[in-house]
Amino acid sequence: MTFEEARAQFPVLERLAYLNAGTNGPLARSTTAAIVDAVENDARDGRSGMEWFERVLALRDEARRGLAAVIGVAPELLALTDSTSRGCTIAIAGLGLTAEDEVVVTDQEHFGLLGPAHASGARVVVTAADEDAILAAVTPRTRLIATSHVLWTTGRKLELERLRDTGVPLLVDGAQSSGAIPVDASGFDFYTISPQKWLCGPDQTGGLYVRDPERLPVTLPSLLAASSYEPTGAFVPKDGASRFDSGWTSVPALSGLVAALATHPEWRYTRSAEMAARCRELLDGIVDVVTPPGHSTLVSFRPAGNPTELVAQLHELDVVVRELPGRNLIRAAVGWWTSEDDLQRLVSAL
């Protein structure tokens, strides 16, 4: 598949310089067609019967295998969720933390991770988003290190291998890494996926890798958690990470996710990195770029004027980027589908 053929899958790119996959990726024609077909089938044939239910289970299996492949883990170790936030909640709640425990997080985390950490009841230790600072914050009371692989603010990529060597369980928010850069999550304890971003999937889909499902109690069971249960409420969890599936995912969402996973060319990571470097090169000297070179597919910069007004002005010129509220930053999210023309339009608009 050539770049032109791959890019042509996304109708939004015919009109917009769409640089916001860090929030929501572009939707391909095949993805939207799969969603529409599933809705029409459900409307026509109903949502019941053994054939329909078996189709749902087959779609779940296919989606699980596809997401697991993105981060290099075994499918049986991946739970299907509805978001990265849900994945973080499932992992943290299962640890059974108390006020005597500590969770180390950075000051650059999304609330989708920070919220569950604070709700856990543990003492949350906030440190700088730097490997040395995180390691220095670990104490004998630390029960979890929770951080992003790629920071949603500055686009900096953390060296997670250094954190793994502490022996403390590591929860990784993979919202800005999975599908954007090569990932092998098999060495971490927990790793989340947000398919609606870099995988260009539908909303309310997600994944959570759990390295050792048998050691994490099911504290937020959905109807899909049990292989069997009693009227008393006692239940036998399913094998593997499927016991942590966060609930029912609609057939249209599953169909769209499976279709989206098939849209990405083999050369996606190489081109994404090249275009992010090109974006940084073009912006350097025009604005204050804060993303370190070679770290991710996010390029964050500090504008000279009001970021809210500038983002709105750029949108009027059909250039879509995102303001990071309260941080005086604007973020361009560069994917494998990004063209030189997209980047030139951003520069010209600035």
C-alpha cells in the first residue's frame, strides 16, 4: 500500500490538516462502513439469538487479538475496556491500596490516571516527569508507579525499563504510545490502550494488559467477569485477563474497531517518526517547541499569543490542533497519514 492509497482511506484529510490524533484519530471509510453496517444489521435482524451472540463473541476475540498485537502481548492477557481511564481504574482498584500505601505519579499525567490513583485511598506522591525523580520518590511504602509512556503534555517518552528495575508494580498509560510508536508491553505489569486515538478506532473502546491476571483480584466485576457464579454472588473468574473486561461493547463499536485495526500499513511507525521530526523542524524558530527530538508523534509548542484564540483561528483555516488547557501549550499530533502539505498549512497558518 502506497502512502497516497493509505491516506486516501480518511475523508477528513481531503479538507483538513488534521493534527489531533492525540485526542481522536481520523476515521477511515472502512471503519465507518463497518459501524453503519452493524447498526443496520441490528436494526433489521434484532439483537438476540444464538447466531447474533456468537458473532459478538467472535468480534470480541478478534478485537482482543488485534489490540494485543499492537503492544506485543498475548491475547489472553488483554482485557477489553471502554477507555484508558477504565483500564487504570481496574488495575488500581485491584491492588487493594490503603492509606498506608503510596502511589508515585508524575505532574504531567492525565486525570484518567490521576483520578483512579487519588480515589484508591493511598497516599499519592507527585513528582517531576523524569526517570530520576520517579526513582527517587520510591520508598518501602510504594505499592505502585503509575505513569504515561508518552506524556500527553510535552510528548516526552519515558524510559520505562529504568522504572521496571525497581521491582515495584508499574502501571503504564499507553494512550499516546500504543499505535503511535513501537511498543512491547510484555515486561510491564499493566499497560492501557486508547484505540480511538492513534489506532483510529471508534469511541468507547479500549484495552488493558495485565501481566499476571491470577495475582490481581477482580474488584470491579462486570457481567463478563465470571465463568460461573452462585445466587450468593460468589463467582469463579474467567481465565486470563478477560475477567477484567469492563462490560459489554456494542457490535457497531467492535465492528468499527476490528475494521480500524486493518487500516494501518506496515511502515506506519517509520513514517510517523519522520513526519513528527519534520513538523518539529518546520516549527523550530517560529514557536517555542517543547517536545524533545525523536521522542514521540506529539509536537507541543508554546505560542507567542493566547493559545485558545490561536487554536480557534487555526481551525477557521482548516488546521486542527489542540490547546492543552492551563499549560500555555498547543499540541500537534502527527500520524503516518500526515502529509508535507498538512505541515506546511500549519506553518503558514501560524
